[in-house]
Amino acid sequence: MKKLSLSVIGMYLMMAHAFSQGPFPDSTGYVPKKLKLDEVNLVTSYYDQTANKSAVMGGDPGPKGIANVTDFASGLDATFIGWDKKKRKNTLTFGLGIDYHTAASQAYVDSNGTSKNDGTRIYPTLSWSRENEQKGTAFTLGAYYSAEHNYYHSIGLNASVSKKNKTNGEFSLKMVGFFDQINMIYPAEFYPVDSVKNASAKDSIVYVTSASGRTQALIYNNGQLVGKTKNQKSETPTKPRNTYTASLSFTQIINQRMQGSVEMDLVYQTGYLGLPFHRVFLNTGENTLKDTIENLPSQRFKLPIGFRLNYFLGDNVILRSYYRFYADSWGIVSNTFNLEVPVKITPFFSISPFYRFYMQSAAYYFAPYGEGSIDQKYYTSNYDLSAFNSNMFGAGLRLAPPKGVFMNSLRVLELRYAHYTQSIDLNANIISLNLVFK
């Protein structure tokens, strides 16, 4: 369920920046400038989730299937801007994010509930863009790295180009590739006894890997846990997962009050697309269950298509609407509806209530705990792939006085809160703070 919490946090924070607009620099006062620190963004968020039917325990609705999660995340971006001799704007951005989480389900990587249930993720980013305002063109190159509990590492590369036309429209193309190595962390009962070098043959030892990648040896005697060794490094194997995305978008200023866009992604995934510590309990047809590991196809195609429409109701109210249709080769079809209404209370203070509704069908391979058949080739009990509806609502506060907030360098302070629910017994609360320094 950690994966779910990061997805919710991501979509929640992205809503805060959708369709933000600002004035372009005045080229009449152009002076070539070297790169100079322009802005520093600090974002901190806290996520708290209560749920059950964790994928680690194969969707077990009982006490072992608890899927409570907490996540504390912080990110820092520093942006440098300069103009070259050809009047092109160059932007260089460095980012560093870190989050610490606890996940109750992780304890049951070992079926006795003794695995480590917390972990840390670190993810630096780097991007460079060049914009020619006279020609209305821009391109960007970026790189990303992440190290976390269920990936040995993840590397991301992206490139994008955009072109503005004479009728206030802009077309953009973005190519993204993620190259992951998945740690093959199996549930404890599937680890071979004495699987780590130098383990004595007379010992009955099962090795379980924690969220941070450390391995602990659990010593059993006649099926009972009798002791533990200190954390030690094991040679956990990895498998690759690659994701390739081509994103197309067109944005158009329709009139002084209305702006719209169309967005489409073409996504292809290949490699190991499940997670090795996700159990599945299959029905044998003889009133018994077979404990096995999630097995999913090695390829997946995704097609999301989105539409945005912003409408300015006078000078103080904006209607920001969004709809997305999604379908993939695993049988999931979903619809997303989102509405946000920023209201300017004063020239420097605004409030933005928002609401998001989401619904999806189940993947072909999903079955609840104990309902999958041993005759299936592919199977999962991960409720992220089940049919469900979700609702998210909340509000944001934005304070941006011209002389700064508390100090001249702190130019913007944003605070956002959201409550998130799923129809599969999941509830979450998210709060984030964004500080912009100039």
C-alpha cells in the first residue's frame, strides 16, 4: 500500500499547480545574464492512511491484512535562470526529495509479522530547459534517480519540446523513460532455507528483507521462531522493469476568460510488473487455499486522455475543470473528474476548494482473497487493480504579499489539506506546506 500512498500524494500536489500562469519576462528590457538563483521551493507533506486487505497478505480482510500507512515527505527545488547572447532563457533546476514511511503490511513479508515496517526513499532530480521567446520554442532535458525499499534503484530520463503558434496555442511533446531494478524480496515462506552464504546447514533459517534493504535471519526450531541474528547483507536478486511514455498536449487560450488543453499519453511497460512480496491465496477447489506469489504479464499498454478547461469568472474566481479517460491492456478502464475553484479574497490571499471523483473497473487478473483459481495463468489480489470508486476533497490557502510573508525572501506560502476515501475501505488524510523563496 506504500505505492498507493505515493500515488495519492503525487496527484494531490499536482492539483495545486495545474494550469498555473505567470507573466513572461519583458524582452524589451533584455540584458544577457548568467545563471542566477531565482527561486527555491520547499514542499513538505504528511499522509496518514487506514485500510485493510493489503496485497502483502493477498487481500486478507482479517487482522493480518491491515494496510495502514504513514508517510512524511519533503522536497527542495532550486531554480537558476539566465539569458544568453541570443536572448534565449536558460533554466537549471536541482531537486532533492526524501520521504520516510511506515507501512503495517510490510511487517508481514515474514508471515509472523516480524519484518521491518518502515523505510526511506531518496530521489534527486536535475533538469535544464532553453526557451526562445521570440520564436515561441522551448526544449527541456531531465534526469531522475530514486532508491527505495522495493526497488534496488530507479532511473528516469526525459526530454520535451514545445512550440507556440500565432493564435495563442502551444503544442508540446515529452518523452520519458524509467528504468527500474526490482528487488526480488519474497515472502519469508518462499525463501529457501540457508539461502545466504556462510549459513550453517544445521540451522533452520529464513531470510527476510526489510523496507530499507537490510536482511535479517530468523531462526526456527520445529516451525517456531526461536531467535534472530543481526541485520546482514544478502545477495538479493533483481529483475528489470522499464516504462516508456510519449506525452502529447495542446493548450489554447480561447478568449480572455477561457483556456483549454487536450493531453494524451502513450505508455508501454515491460519487465517484471508485479511485486514479489505480494501474496495470492488461490482456491484449489477442495476447500483449501494455495499460498503463492502474484504473477502478472510482462507487458502493459496504457492510454490516458485528458481535457482541461479553465474559466475566469471576473477578477476573483477561476473555475478549473479536468476530465481524464484511461484504458489499458490489463482490462482497467477509469474515469476521473476534477473541479477546483480558486477564490481571491484579497489581492494577496486566496482559497481554493477542490473535489475529485475517480472510478475504475478491475483488471482481468484480479480476484479477492481465496477466490482466484489455480487454473489461471496470471493472478493478483492487489486491490489497486480491483474495481473501486474514490473521492478526494479539500482546500488550499495561498498567501503571496508583495513584501513577503514574515520576511522579504519568503514570497509565497501555500497550505493544502485533502481527505481521500476509496470504496474498498481505505481512508486517508493529506496535508502539505509549500514555501517559495525568491
